[in-house]
Amino acid sequence: MANDIALTHKRIRLRIPKDYHSQPVISRLVSDYGLTVNITAAVLGANAIGDGWFDLDLQGTIGQIDIALSYLHDLGLQIWDNNSQTGIW
């Protein structure tokens, strides 16, 4: 039961395609899933043309983080964490 309320951190790298630039994807992690989100790095093209990349530090319960990651997966966004086997991060 303590794990349900204990806060934890998860670092991810998130690719947001240009088609999602008008969507409040990161804001929803806060408002809909109750996470604290720290943007530790970001890369955006000039005038927000092209894809955006964000390094995020997510803080919340394990359940909150899991359901928020499911939301991002359901959107079809690419997500890497520091445990990914891609070698990118």
C-alpha cells in the first residue's frame, strides 16, 4: 500500500511530432495525471517547424506515472527512458 502513495521520479525523452505542437501534451501530464513535470532539456526547430524533443523528469506515484506513460503511448509518441536498449539515451 505504501508504494501506491510513495513519490518516485522517472526520466524520459519524448518526441513530439509537429502534428502535436498545438496539443497540450505535456500540460496534460500535470492536469490530467497529477504529475510534477520538469523539462530538463528541449530541442525545437525554428518557428516550431519539425519535431520537438523533450527530456522530462516526471514525479508522481508509480501508478500516476504508469497511466501517464500509457497516455503518451496511446498518442503514438516515441518515448525513451534511461533503461531503453536503443542507445539513444
